[in-house]
Amino acid sequence: MNQMCSEIELTGDNKSRKKAKLKAYFKQNWSLYLMLIPMIVYLLVFNYYPMLGLQLAFKEWNIKGGIWGSPWATNDAGELDVFYNFRILFTDDNFFKTFGNTLRISSLRILIGFPIPIILTILLNEMPAKKFAKGYQIISYLPHFISWIIISGILTSLTASQSAFQELMISLFGKEIPFFTNNKLFVGLVIVSDIWKEAGWATIIYFAAISGINNDLYEAAAVDGANRLQKIWYITLPGLAPAISINLILQSSNLVYGGFDQIFNMYNKTVYEMGDILETYLFRIGITDGDYALGTALGLFNSVIAFALVLISNKIVKKIGGEPIW
């Protein structure tokens, strides 16, 4: 009995000590938490409060009632059916066509575009002329700051009929190449232009990871007789592994996002068959047609799938021994 009482007293003492330490900690750092309040308010107002609008996916949009006053969705028989918008969505042939197009474009971006910044980083890092490498690195960043509106205009003018580029195509292939009116060529143009625009910018993360690798490892490898390829394989790539893992997890969530800015500014009706994606489809039904409830349902579907892909890819990376996000 006495032992139990002493244990209770020790537990109470520990709790009081923790409370005292916590109180002293906040008293010492209160100014830092005070500076954090504006950011918390910003996140609550602009990031979390708008999420309440997701309820519109389960309602029938009424312009007078707005999001809160609109009635819950009903089926054709007038019975309550909060998943009515999703049923309409999943029975629409355009949904499955755009979903397939999105997966195709996003998969090609990952398969082709994801390794290129890694390769570019390694090549620039191995260049003996470091000034030239840094200059090229800066130049490769620049396309990232050019909007897709300008890039699409440049590409449209460049590949226009009777342009100098098309004259070159005629001399090489005997005919003009219709990049903006051929479905397969359009998908290729989307992938190539995206790589050109973003590959240089993506190298920033990998260069930061390389800067954290201990130079003593390279010196020790040189003493042991390792050649350049062996140093890359056994030192550089393992040093890049954490950054590669995190980027791959984040890229996996983009499988359901085909890149609205790029596609919207580049596509046209002649390439809808393979160029129309979920986001452009969402824009048409939600903004152009004014069906906000159906558009919200599609947006919620995209978000849920993206969240699931992050969880799955994070689990896979953890299983194969990579660096997961959590």
C-alpha cells in the first residue's frame, strides 16, 4: 500500500515538473509563437475554411441558396441520394476518356521526365569546368519562370504552316509536321516542352542533396582505385536517394493531374481524343457549363485519389528501403 502511494506521488511530481517545464518553455519562447499566429490564421482562412465547400459535391447547386443553402442531392425519383453527382460523373464517357488521357500524360511525365533532372544534375556535377556548369545550370532555370501562355504562343508560331521550322521539317521528312493537330504528336510535344521548362528547376533539390555528401567519401574512393562511374554509382546516387524518394512520392500524387496550365493553353478540339484531361474537363463542366456541384464532385474525386497515391507510394518507398515522407 505504501509502495502504491509512493508511486502515485512520483507520478504526480513528474506531471507537475512537466507542466512547470512547459510553462517555462512558453514563457521563454512566447514571442515566436506570437509570430506564428498570423500564419495559422492564414491557413485556417484560406486553406481549411474553403474545404467546407466540398459539401457541394453532395448537393444540388442553387444560386440563391449558395453552398450552405443548396439542398442535398436527390435522384430522378426525388429520393435523397447524396452520391447522385458521383453517379452522374461515373456514367459519363467523357470522364473515363479524360481519366485515361490524364494517366497517360502523367505516367509519361514520370517515366521520361523524372529521371532527366537526376541525370542532368550528375552530368553537371561531374563537369571539370565548374564555371561552365554553373552558367549552364542558371540558364536551365530560366524556362521555369516563363508562363505556359508565352510558351504555347512560341510553340504555336514556331510550328505554324510555312514557318522556318516547318520548312526544315519538309527538307527532312518531305512534309510539314502537325504537332498541334495530331493526337500522338501533341502528347509528345506536351512531354518534351514540360521537360524543357521544368528539368533545370528540378535540379535545385538534387544539387542541394549532393552538397551534403562528404567529400572525404570521394577521396577515399579515389584512393581505393574507384573510377568516375563507380563514384557516381556508390556515392552520388546513394546520397541523392532521399531526395529522389521524396520527389517520387510527390510526383506519384500528380498522376491524376495532367498539368492544367500547360494543356489548357496548348490544346484544341482536334486533339481532344488524347489531349483532354480531367482538369480541362473539370473546367468545362464547372466553370463553362456552370455545374458547380458536378465539378466539385470531380475535384473531390481527384483529391481522394491523389491522397491515396501518396499513401501507397510512401509505403512502397519504405518497403524498398528508401526515404519515406513519414
